[in-house]
Amino acid sequence: MNDFVQYRLLIADDHPLFRGALREAVSGLLEKVDIAEAGTFDDVVELLDRGSNDIDLVLLDLAMPGVRGFQASCICARNIPACL
């Protein structure tokens, strides 16, 4: 019997190598995980707009071009309440 929980994560970082390393680390820790990636904050907003109720956790780069961590968190909370 398989009682493992399926997790859905969003990794948001402007550096592809960081995204890849985080993907590998998380995949090694969780047996069932679906990981989406975003390279820009606009991509984050678009992905959350399309399926914010499906995302369990957002790993957000605190220094993405055009937006900083706390500012990004405020934008997400204001526009996508399910994300926080």
C-alpha cells in the first residue's frame, strides 16, 4: 500500500544551475514530488495564477532581478492569497 503524499513545489530562481541543484536535492528527499520551475518573478506570478491551489511550497530566490524577497512575498500575498 502506498501512503506517500504527493507534493507540488515551485522553485523560483533566475540561475538555472541553482534551480537544477534544488530540484535534485528536493527530489532526493521526497519520493513523490512534482516540481515546477520559474526563472523570473513574472513566471512565478503566471504559474501561481494558473494553479495556486495546486502548489504546496514556493522556494523563492530572495534576489531575483526586478524584485526582492520581501517585496515578492507581499506581491504574492496581495495577488495570490492561497500562496501564503
